[in-house]
Amino acid sequence: AQRVTQPEKLLSVFKGAPVELKCNYSYSGSPELFWYVQYSRQRLQLLLRHISRESIKGFTADLNKGETSFHLKKPFAQEEDSAMYYCALSSGNTGKLIFGQGTTLQVKP
Amino acid sequence: EPEVTQTPSHQVTQMGQEVILRCVPISNHLYFYWYRQILGQKVEFLVSFYNNEISEKSEIFDDQFSVERPDGSNFTLKIRSTKLEDSAMYFCATDREVGTEAFFGQGTRLTVV
């Protein structure tokens, strides 16, 4: 079964602390993985995808096929990073996304 | 920057009534999707649409649901006879190429009473 798991509903850190948002997936094929972010009162938007291997707003994520993980990391959290983060898997050739439950990141001053 | 636009932002309807949710995709996008999010739950895929036909649908997308792109611009989701459990936030998303970057609308909150 295709599934994305984000084990933490809420992650609370202080400004300047490192952040790691966990994501594990279950998929039989070659996965395409994404992180989407939703800031307060804004729409879901793409943060990064594993294919592009970019760093966006200081965030990186590495696909680990052995551990079936795609954790999102940032070395120094900023208050403006506070948002809901969704890990998603693109399944099949229709572009459908399978989302995890989402993790709320709260960065305290 | 181009955006996906959804209307209405909030719709309240009586159980058993038909509702139509509308989405205006980004102009050069060819792949269209509907997702929903029941309060407190994950975002769930409903349907994907390409070249004027459904390319994939989920178990949720039963005979009560339909999609169409009647005029080449709006992409609509119709729920024929709403149930209480259809209350959710419905998101439209569009993509220029499959699996690249889905752009989401701001959502329509549907409340069935």
C-alpha cells in the first residue's frame, strides 16, 4: 500500500535551533517525494522535491531509500518557518499526491 | 505570479442538495486535481483530470461526484446529493506537467448541515 507517515503532529523549537521533520513512506515503485508547506491563512505551496535536490529557505531533504525516509531539515530555525508541513508522494503517472498527516512546526522566539 | 482560484471560499448547504465547486486553473496547466481535507485529517486525493477525462480517481470519488471542464477554463467538482460527511475543505490543484509542481487553490470550505 502507498502511504506517507509523519509521526509528529507538532514540533516546537526555539529560534536558532535545528529542525528535523520526519517523513517515512511506503511505495513499491520509484518514489517522487515532495514537501509542501502551508503558512497561516495561505494556500499549500511546494517547498521542495527530492528530484531537484535544492535547498529552499535553508531547508533540505534527502531521500533515503534504505530507510524509506525523506526527512526535512534546517540547521537554524527562524520564526517565519512556523507553518504546517506536509510530506507527499507522487504516485503513478497521473501526478496524484499522497499526503502525510502533516506536522505543525512552531518556532518560538 | 499566476494562481489557482477557487470559488466560493465557503459554501453552506443542506444535506441532499447539489453543490458545484469551481476552480480556475493556471492558464498553461494541463493536469487538474481535486483533494479534500476533513477537519483534523490528512489531505486526501479525490480525482485527477487530463485531456478532458478522468485519469485516476479514489474510492472516495463515487457516483455522487463528478468533474468537468465545461468551457475550457473552469474546472468543476459537483457533488450530486451532499451528505454530512462531505463537510471538508476542498482543494483544487493544477500542474503544467505531471508530477512536477502542483499549484493549489486556497480551498473551498464546504459545510453540509
